[in-house]
Amino acid sequence: METTYAHLEIEKKWQDFWEKNKTFRVMEDPSIPKDKRLYVLDMFPYPSSAGLHVGHPEGYTATDIYSRFKSMNGFHVLHPMGFDSFGLPAENYAIKTGTHPRISTEDNIGKFEVQIKKFGFCYDWDRQVSTHTPEYYKWTQWIFLKCWEKGLAYEAEVPINWCPSCLTGIANEEVVDGKCERCKTQVERRQLRQWCMKITAYADRLLKDLDKLDWSEALKLMQRNWIGRSEGANVTFKLAEGGGEIEVYTTRPDTLFGATYMVLAPEHPLVAKITTPDCRAEVDKYVNQARYKSDLERTDLAKVKTGVFTGAYAINPVNDVKIPVWISDYILISYGTGAIMAVPGHDERDFEFAKKFGLDIIQVVSKDGTFHELSEAYVENGVAVNSGQFDGLSTPDFKKKITDWLEKRGQGKKAINYKLRDWVFSRQRYWGEPIPIVHCDKCGHVAVPYDQLPLTLPEVESYKPTGTGESPLASITDWINTTCPKCGGKAKRETNTMPQWAGSCWYYLRYLDPKNGRELAARDKIDYWMPVNLYVGGAEHAVLHLLYARFWHKVLYDIGVVNTDEPFMRLVNQGMLLGEDNQKMSKSLGNVINPDDIIREHGADTMRIYEMFMGPLEASKPWSSRSIVGVRRLLERLVKISDKPATKEKPPEELVKLCHKTIKKVTNDTETLNFNTAIAQMMIYSNELAKEEQRYPELWEPLILLMTPYAPHLAEELWERAGKEPSVAKQKWPAYDDALTQDATVQFVFQVNGKVRDKLELPVGLSRDEVKEKAMASEKIQKWISGKEIRQVIVVPDKLINIVVKG
RNA sequence: GCGAGAGUGGUGAAAUUUGGCAGACACGCUAGACUUAGGAUCUAGUGCCGUAAGGCGUAAGGGUUCAAGUCCCUUCUCUCGCACCA
């Protein structure tokens, strides 16, 4: 007999049911205790014109299964979805076609919604937010103004990464291998008026609070490395002539005696002052060249060090030795003091530079206290040599002693530096939140008053970036020209817009109270749900979104808007889904899998389970359109079991035991997000049930419940066919009896010298001697031990016996 | 170069938490049954060598142990992140 599994019909039926009955709407019920509330969050998508990718539903399915599972276990679960809808692709499309970005964006949002809903996720759609709507970005602007009031947003003329293709400045975090993360064009260096966010003020807290978070160590390490805290000392060197001084930052103050020259960044303000007349021409030329080099040209491409001598000398404070001052572009003005003392004996870069320009190399650290010919820089810790009264000290001791010594003499002090730079926050583009600041000749920067927010995006005729460092907004004179909110005089609006990251920095808060017009979210709702218990998304956001969001959250915490100093307590990165050829899915390789096709052919339930069955959530794994039929067969088998006649007979004991074992394994594995092994167990169980002629309701109903988070549509259908009231999603998760998960007998393994020689089914709980007796009685074991001396017998209860013999 | 993670059948993977039968589950493949037909279903088999007994086997080599995929050391390969940050 043929059983039909009409997935299209079933899935449509139950999606309509859920929508009509608002099955997944979540309200704040104060009678539910805090530890029974759960906030499960997905990284919301950018609604691209390409539509949903198979990678999106991987994480969404994982959180959906978890949410439904926890909900059936008595938790009150908030599980929302929205759209990160400001961004360059929509604007680029507008430039090409003239379509307003709002039109194409909202069109794409509509398409995404339809696609996402086809998966049957249990989102509370009433809470949906989109970052491009004025009701939403009003509060993005509000947070910006709060940052500005606290001095955390400031305007500066700084050299930034400029993408010549996107025609906008971008953040350090958006530069990958010297290229624009978005369009892969090599970035240039430009000096431009910018708005920046003082994320560096929070560097220490962003670093320290990582310890509180249940994130993977790998991810935390990435953030730690990006923040890049280092401890050392600032040391002052007097100039040999003219009375000035140079301050350097070093992590190795213990190598001060080995400093044989100094290097300034070409942009260092002292360069112009100290350069001697006979060196001026060379120095000016070098400074000019460096100014236009991108960071990439100054680093990766310039493997060979360059530099010029300024003609000036400085005095080493520890030994009064006169050393030359050079400039070189391997010194960055943006790190430390923009100047270094060069210790070529113990720093690879300084060594290379000294070799090239014939500068002195002095050894001041030794592995064992003796001198060696230095064929390369010795950068390890060791014992001080050649360092006057400090000789013989270990590197860590020396660091402490010399820092104190310098401090006492007013020539230096302990210092801490970070690799993290302030966040370049403005974009010279149209499709983003306008920065709510007005430039007044008299009053300077003036905030747009809070009661005038949102400052909405004006309509423009051309979306094309000017490329001059001004956004398309700059050409709309009646928008630009305004009055100063403070003095009422003539003023101009800020024309830069915010980066895409701004909206995604706080969207998880807006879900809590999406329609609130008075505050970004009511405090009691924030207290009710926050912090996020589980956040799932791709690893590509490790140092972008996740660092920015943590920063803004801390700012909001400091001004009393939120209740915790971290937003996301537990974070899981789903692995990447690769194409069938094991390569990254991409249009150019033609290996892209379209979720719509899979759903049409196999069904959403099949797709959900297949994506989870492929392997561990965090691993990257290749798609296989062959293997997916295995999951489809599981669901067909369930329909087949459902069609069997129900019986009132007592079910066989073995099946009852398997049922309890299955409940136990699926419960544990779902809790720990090991969905692949949970599914395998349900396959084992359903295979057994399918072998029976009849259907035992007490064995069948638990299976439907276990399947509910995984295959929600089919589970509803089978629940109904079993004569139950919908929705199965509102049912209680099945319980298991631990006693019934224990077997009365086990396959006992008999080993001789560590090799399996026989196996026997034995009752559990046998004593050591009983086991030994059974093993000795085995013919096969006798064959291997006869005539040999027994040296040792090891028994692992209820598992194994190993007889060690000699001869 | 530095840092992190990973290498298990023809394939995706289990078992690594706690050292105790390696390969659960699934795809594929082989044979058979049913069938006008099958990309359907069912049954059996499927790590490698071997008729068998047995031997070998978790990237390679070494070590600890009665016992190692699991712990330790060396090497190789792959993936990811960072990359003159003084």
C-alpha cells in the first residue's frame, strides 16, 4: 500500500493555523518567574535581492528547535525576527535603476518574510522590526545623541580607509586583507572629516567582561586579539640639541640599553621641528610619499623597510648615549605615541631596518647570560646583559625595576595600549540613518532636539555618491540649510549617514517593545527579558557586529537604559554550509542551493531536519542533495506508522524501553544543541515502530512530541490524526522513567591481552569473580589462555574483562 | 610568520565530556523479494586483507597504560583568524 506524505498541503495548513491562532505570540506575564523566561535570538538578515540563502535557515532552524523544545518544557520563550534593512546594496541598485532604496528594500523584506515563514519558525511576527523605518531609526539616532552627549561620538579629521568603489569611508573592521569587505576593492587612505565613536574608552571593559560570557574560546580570543591590549612603558628621550623630547611606547623597557636609534612615524608632529636643514629635502620627500600610501602598501606590500635620517639625535635616558632619530612608515602614528626606540638586537623589525641602514646592533638579553653572535633578533625573554647595574635580571623582573627607576626620575611611566581604534562611524552615502547634528557657525555642533527625532531621510534626485567625501544629501539645499536649535541662526545639517552596523547594535532591545513611541523599549520589558540567553549566528561578525553591539550595550547600561552590562550571555556560531563540491556557495561556481526548491520538492520539515542532521551545528559541512532523501524517508515512515491501526494491547517491553531511552537521548541532545544525534535516535525508534503491524498509542504519541520541534508541521498533522487537539506545540514534553532506560543484561566483552576474543550476554551487576568465572568458562577464551601464566585480570563492571597472560 | 581549531569507511558523520567492543544513524553500493515499470517499498549484506582461522585499521611516527580515535611528545596536511600594533 502506498502512503502519501503531502508535504505542501500539510505545511500550508498548519502555517495558516498558527498565523490565524497567533500560536507563537508571546506576552510578558509577570507570574512567570525570571528563570523560566528565555530570550532566544537569531542574527537578523540583510534583505538582499538574491533572497534567502540555505545558510540562513541553518541557524534559524537551530534556534527554532531549541525555542520550541524549551517552550514545551515549561519555559516562556521570546523568539523574534526582523530585518537589517539599511545598507549599500539597495543604494547601489537605486543608482543603477533609479528605484528608491525604500521601495526595493521593502519589496525584498516582503520576499524574505514569505520565504522565512515557509520554514514554519515559531517567531512572534508581531514583534518584527526593520532598521530602516523612521519609527526604528528614531531610537538609533537617540542613542547616537546620548553617545555624543557623553563625548563618545566626536568629529575629527582623520586618515581613514576609503573604498574607491563604494565611494565611502569604512571602519577598520570592514577592511579585510587591505580590501573592502563588501566589494573587495583595495582601500585607499584619505584624510576626511569623520564622525567617530570612542569605542577605545570601553576597550578595557570589552576585554574584561569577555570572561563572563559563554561564548566559544575561539571567538573570545578573536575579540581579545582585536582589542589587543599590551602593557609596557612610555619612556622620554631628550633631544641632543634644542631642548625638545620624544616620548616612545615600548613593551620591552628592559631592552632600553640596546636602543641604538629611534624612529618616528612620518606623520609625527616632531618631524618638521627636529629635521636638520641638510636632511630636510629627503625627509619632506619621504613624508609626502607615506601620506598617500594605504595601510596595505605600508605593511604587506612593503616587505623591504624604508626610512630616512632626520639629522637629529636623542639621548638614551639610561646611559646617556647619543642615538640617531630616523623616520619610517613602519611606525604608525595611530598606535602608542607614534614613535619608538629601536632595539635591533631584540626586535625583528628593528633588526631588519638596522641591517639595511648599517645601524648598531647591541645584545642586551641572553638566553643563558652569555653572549652569542646575533644572526637574527632574539625576541624571547632571558637574562639581562650589557645593561649596567641591571645585568643578570630576568626579563620580567627587569621590566618592573626599570619602570620604577624611570618613574622615580620622571623619565617614564607604566603604560597600556590597545590595537583597537576608535570606530569610524560616518558613511558618505544616502541609505542610512542621518546623523542628527547641526553645524552652526556660532554654536558649533548642536544636537537635533530629542523631540524632533526622527530626523528623516529626505528624498533625493540622485543617489549617486559624489565621491568627494560628501554624501548625496549634500546636494539637497533645502534640507541642508536649517536653523540652529540653540541660537536660531543659520546652520547646516550633517550630511554623513551612519554605518549599517548602527541599526544592528541594538535591535534585540527593540523586539522587546517594538511599537513604543516614547522610549527605545520600556524598562520593565527590558527587565523582563534581558539578557539574551542564546544568540546564534555566523562567525563573520566576530569583531564587527558583536563588538559594536557590546559597546553600545555598555553605553546604554551606563546611562541606565538596560539592566545588564552584557547583551548576549551565550553565543553559538553555526558552521558554514558549503556547496556539493565542498566549496563556498557562490553564484559564479553555480553551486548555490535555493531553499525554495528544496521546500517545494521535499518540504520544510525535511529541509529543517536535514540541515540539522548533516553534522554538528558549529561545523561547516557540504550540502548533499542525495543524502536529504534519508530524512524524507524518516518523515514518510512516520506517516506510515500513523496509518497503522491503533491497538489497546500492551506494547512489547523492549519497545517500551526503547521509547524511554529515546526520550532521554532526544531530551539531552536537544538541550545541548546536538541535534544530529537526537535525530539519529528518533530514526532508530521510528524504524522499530514501523516494523510493528499495529500502532501503540502510548509509544506513538511520545514520538510525535519529540518530533514537534524538528518537524513542526508534520507533528501537528500526526497529532491531529491521532485524535488530539491542536496545537501540539503547546503540549508538554514527554518524560522518561530512568529505570526503564536501564537494560537488565549487557553484551559483556571478554579480552585477552587487550584483544576482544569473545562476547557474552550477561545480567548487569555481576561481581568481579562472577565475571571472571564466566570468562574462564568460555571455550574461545580458554583457547587463548591455556598453558599461559595469568598475570593480571581487569574487570570493568558491566562492560569488559581483560585477562593479561604471559607466554 | 603568529594564534586557534580540525584530520575517523566510497560519502556526511557517531564514539573524544569520564581512556574500556571504532564506524551508531544516514547516503551510496551489492544481492534478493514485490512489481508492467521505478530515483517507490521491503529483506539481507557492506572498514580493509583473507575461503577460513585470523590479521590489519581513526593523517604519519614515537610514548604512557592491562587497555589509546580519546592522554603526552614530534612531524605533516587542511580550515579559520591576525598580520610591521613597537
